[in-house]
Amino acid sequence: MPEYGKERVVALVDMDCFYVQVEQRLNPALRNTPCVVAQYKTWKGGGIIAVSYEARAHGVTRNMWVDDAKKLCPDLQVARVRES
């Protein structure tokens, strides 16, 4: 039995997907679809800041441009947020 206060806890928080899940909660039509959250800039479609698991399966990653991601995943849905 471990000593009190000496237990080790390992946690993984996938913040990359968190922002997509927030958008999916706000817009249920985005659920279970390849989806990304992109900054509001429209140059090259905008920069991707969060990626759903469905989009990751197509090779879409954070820091890609939306235009490039749509070449990998033509059905990609994009939620846009303003830059801060």
C-alpha cells in the first residue's frame, strides 16, 4: 500500500481537441465530422489551431493552412474564431 501523499498521478489533457469540442457543442452539426478551428484570417483559408479526431485521421494537423487541409480532407468543416 502506497504512503499517503506519495501516489503518482499521470494525466493527459488533449487541449488540441478541446477547442473543437467546444465548437461541436455550440454547433451539433459539427459532431462526428472532420472539423477544425481556424483563426479568422482568410489568407490560405486561415491557420488551424485545433483539429478533431476525425480530421486527424485524414492527416490534418494543427498549424496547417485550411486550404492545404482541405486537399487532404475535402469534407473538412471549419469553425472560425477571431484572433486575439
